[in-house]
Amino acid sequence: MTIDFKDKVAIVTGAGGGLGRSHALELSKRGAKVVVNDLGGSVDGSGGSSEAAEKVVKEIISSGGQAISNGSSVTDDKGVKLMIDQTINEYGKIDILINNAGILIDKSFSKMEINDFEKVLNVHLLGSVKPTKAVWEIMKEQNYGRIIVTSSSSGLYGNFGQTNYGAAKLGLVGFMNTLKLEGQKYNVHVNALTPVAYTRMTANLMPPEAENLLTPESVTPAAIYLVSDEAPNGVILCAGAGVYSVSKIMESDGLSLGLNATAEDIVNNWEKISNFDDAKAYNMGGEQTGKVFEKAMETIEK
């Protein structure tokens, strides 16, 4: 089968370069009408220019595609509304949203100012929440939508100097985990992409030789799949250098120690409590709560 996006309208945030640009170009190549959003700021979020977005639009149009640029900040309510209004006025609908915009302010937690934390949270977390909120009812009403939030291994597993970035990126997984439930009956699928790519934002974190291997273009096939008709729902798809894998939050089966258990009982049974041989990934919080009741009842019945 061939994935195509004929008659589909896609918004890609932070699409002036790197991953966003690669996603936008491939969507267009496959027939989508694309809104290229980029504030045009520096890596730390300062400044702004529409030049980057307009350059990508020119690339798309010169290749026979359809695209418009938008310079709104994804953290600005009025700017996000403008982006949505502009898309509807130009193309009449919105089928796909790829939340890709981001900034980096890397420092150890000791040296990080609260302002550094808030800036990164605002762009990555709220900068995905606000565009998603703006398209949510549109997608529900048309009974179709595909949304990506861009997470990171720094959020899933941690990375030195990135408490702000990691907190935002794992927050997006929590955001997705509830949206997947609320959108499923409306055919609105929400997934998380966890990329490993050499871009302007990661260049200072990687050796130069990584540039030829960790290309944005080697991540984009994952994004294309996650916004296609065949997309799964609620998946964390990791991609980099042509390697694709799925990450899940797992929980050990655990052990019921009874209502009168003490901290010492936990210490004495830690090996069994933390054993992952029968670990599971739950689809919603209620399933985990159900497991707790079931195991607790086993102890009480004994």
C-alpha cells in the first residue's frame, strides 16, 4: 500500500528547519496542503522571523505542492487562533497537526533559573496543548484527525542538564495518554514521536559525524505513519537513523502485603515487588486501579 494525503490539510509547527521542515516537505510530496508554522527564533526561543517558514513554503511550491506560511508563536493564544483561522480560510479544514516546535535551554538543575524551566515548559508542553486545543473540536466534528506530540528520550529516560526539557517531554506523553481515550470514538488519533536527529537544536549535543547518520529525513517516515489513515492511537514511536521502536510505560505485577503492611515489609519483599517478569502496559489509569483491587482482594480472601 501507498500512504498519500491527497485532499488532506496539515499544520506542522516549528517547520522552518530540521524535523519540522522534513515532515512538511514529505507531507506535501504525498499530496497534503501544508501550513508551515515557525516563529523563526533562535534555539533558546529568543527573536523571531518569518523567513525560515517562507523558505520552506517556496520549496514546496517550487516542487508543485501547496503551502502557506505562518509565523505565530505556539505559546501565544492570539497567534494560535490566527494560525487556525488562516488554515481554515485558506483550505477549509484541518486533518493533521504535528506539534514539533521547541527550544533548548540546557543547564544542570543547580544552575537553572525557574525562568529557564518555565520557558521550555511553555514552548514544548503548552505550545503543543494550545494548537491541539484549537483543532480538537474541528477534528471531532469532521470525525477525523491525526495529531502528533513530539516527545524525547530525555523525557522517557532522562538526560543530564535537561530537567526542564525532560519534564515537558514526558508531560506530553501524559497529555497524549488521555487524549487518545477522549478522541478515539471521533476517529481522532493522538500519538507521540520520539526522534533522535541531528538538527540545529541538537547540534551542540552531538559529534559532527552524527549529522550524516541522524538525519531528520530518517525520522520523518515515523511521522508520516502516525498521521496516516492507518495510524495507531496512543503509541510512543521512537525513530532515528532508520531505526524504529515502540516505548511503553510498564508496571510490575506487584505484591499485596495487606492493609497493615509496613515500610519494612516493602524492604523485605522488594525483589518480588520490583520483578518485571509479568509486567504490563495499561491502556488507562482505571485498568491499573483494577489490578490493585484484584490483588488486594486476594490477600483479604486468604
